[in-house]
Amino acid sequence: MKTLTDCFNQAVRLTDERLAHILEHAEMAGMAAEIERVLRQPQLVRRSRSASDVRLFFEFYAQTIVGGKWLCIVVKYGENDAFVVTAYLTDKPKAGEDLWPTK
């Protein structure tokens, strides 16, 4: 297990099981290091519309093995804990309240 730090200076757990699940998807090959980088320095962070305790961290990559895509890292925040749920490539950021960059 790794403990990462997000752009809000909060500790975020990334378990070996979650990382293995993420990397099972062929399009995520070679993206493990990007998870840590995007949590620290995202282009955009939004609160999930379906769960207020979930934040979506986004960064656009012009070149992935499936073309230009956004990397989305899904993090669930509890009272004293935060952890990566999953990460995936998507065509565009999901809708939600903008949390980063701060205005």
C-alpha cells in the first residue's frame, strides 16, 4: 500500500489491490506513476454528482494508447480516511462542482 498526498494536502491511500485492479485494464498500462502525479497536481478536480464524498481528479493526455483522453482518478473521502477507488481514461471530465483549481 502507498500513501499519496493530493492537491488539498490530504493523505490518500492506494492499496495494492486497487492498483492491480486499475492496471488490469490494457489502456491503463504504464499509467501507475501518473496516478500519484495527478493527485498532487491535477488539471481539474470535481465533486461527484452521485456521491458528495467522492472527488474526481482529471488530467488530459494528448497521447495514450487509445488516443487523446482524460485520466480520471476517483477518490472517496471519509471522516479520517481517503482512498483511491479506481482510475480510468475517459473522453471528457464528468459533470460536478469544480473544486480545483481554486478561484
